[in-house]
Amino acid sequence: MTASAKELAGLDPAQSASAPYRQGIYDPCHTARTYAELLSRAELLLAQGEPVVLDASWSEERHRATAADVAVRTSSDMVALLCTVLPQIASARLATRPPELSDADETVGAAMTAAMPPWAGAIEIDTSASPQEALARALAAVHPPERNVSWRFRRSQLEPD
């Protein structure tokens, strides 16, 4: 289950909605609505014991705080991963990214980076290396060896209504 700005605006995901930073369907009002829907859907799944991954920029502290509240309400562990990359690699990736993956360009990416406040408690994952290395780092952060918890999710055996 996902929630995207394009979905909520009734746009096809492959349709461009590019706009300057914090404008168009990415203005503060639309962004707040997108995060509210994302967290609402996540809360429903977490309340049923489902694991969720919330992939977003989380560039505003208020959205991070709301996500933490959802985790508390659903008795869920929350692991915040802050993916970072060298600016020149980010620029190259944004320049070659297919349009259906993101409307952000280099200018928007630079503005987002400059405006993002520090994220205390987030575990930084450097994505400059290979996707496999970044994934290994993320999995180690989500399931550190000292916790000795299986990373495999086991669906509950509830009978249907």
C-alpha cells in the first residue's frame, strides 16, 4: 500500500508533475496531505501486525514526529534511516532518472538538501556505494546482531471473518 502526491492528485504515476521546489503538487499543503495519508495507511497495517517501510524524504520534523507517534500507538519499533549520497552522485542520478520515478531535478534536489534540518536519531546510510552495500547497511541498522531477532516476518494465523 502506497500513498504518493501523484496518486492523491489523481495523476498517472508516469505523468510529469515537475515544479519548482515546494510548488505544484509538492507544495506544503499537498505534502502534508500526502504524509497524513501515508501514515494513516501505515497505522492500519501496523495495527494488524504488518511491517511497513515508509519511503519518503522526511524533510520536516513534524512529519517525523507524527511517524514516531504512529509507532508508539501501534507498539511498533521505528528505525529511521537517512540515506545520503555525495552531491555529484546525486546530480548524476537525478539527471538520468526515468521521469516516472521522480519529478525532482538537480535544482529541487539541492534545495531539499539545503532546507533539511538535522535528523537526530536517524541512522545514516551512505548510498554512494552499490545498492547491495547500502541494503546490507540498512538491514544491519534495522536488525542489529545484538538484538538477536529474526528479520523474517511471520504472518499471523488469524482466521478470516
